[in-house]
Amino acid sequence: MTPAGYSSLAAVLMGAASIGAAHAQGEFAIRQNHDGIYTVDIVTRQGNCDRDYHWMIAVSGGRVSSAGDTPMVASGQISRRGIVDLAFQRFGQVATVTGTLGMGSGSGSWSSTTMQCAGSWSASRQG
């Protein structure tokens, strides 16, 4: 084989290895288990809502509920791929929460037409 042939073969093998690694990462992402207790830090960026909120949620089988002494009701789900689709309800007010979660932490945005506020959130698994 010529030196150019070796270079071509090396490029093909490296490309195949990259595809295999990407596929393995994709499989891992699909199979992630997000179950656990998470602290959620919420920041208001628009509107007259409180600037910061600190709540806890529990995830079991991808379903979300409130945890601890959190003064709100959390509902919704986190898909195995880490897509977050939740609602927080408190004192008759509702906030829609979207984002992503992976490897024990996540982030995204929230908005509420009832409170006329919006912002961002971050979460990390505690247990």
C-alpha cells in the first residue's frame, strides 16, 4: 500500500471510530435515568416576580413531583433524553418550565402568563 493509501485508510478508520463513539453517546443519552431529588434555582429575568426561588423536585420514572417543604406543586416529566416539560403551580399561579437535563444537572427557561414573568432555571441532583 502506498503512503497515500495508508493515509486514506487511517482517515476511514478514524471516521468510523468517531461515528461509533457518537452512536455510543447517543445510546447513553437515550438510556439515562434522571430519577432522584434535585434542587432547582429559579431566576426572574422579566416581570415583577421575586428575583430568586429555590425549590426541590423529585423525579421517579421520569415523572416530576414536589419534594421537601417546597411551597409549590411541580408536575410534568423529564424524558429519557433529558427533555424537561414541567409546570410549577403556587398560590393559583402557573409557570411553564422547559429545558434539558443530563448527567445530574440541567437548565432552561420558564415563563408565566398568569404572573407576567419569565426567567431561567438550573438544577442539580442531590440524591
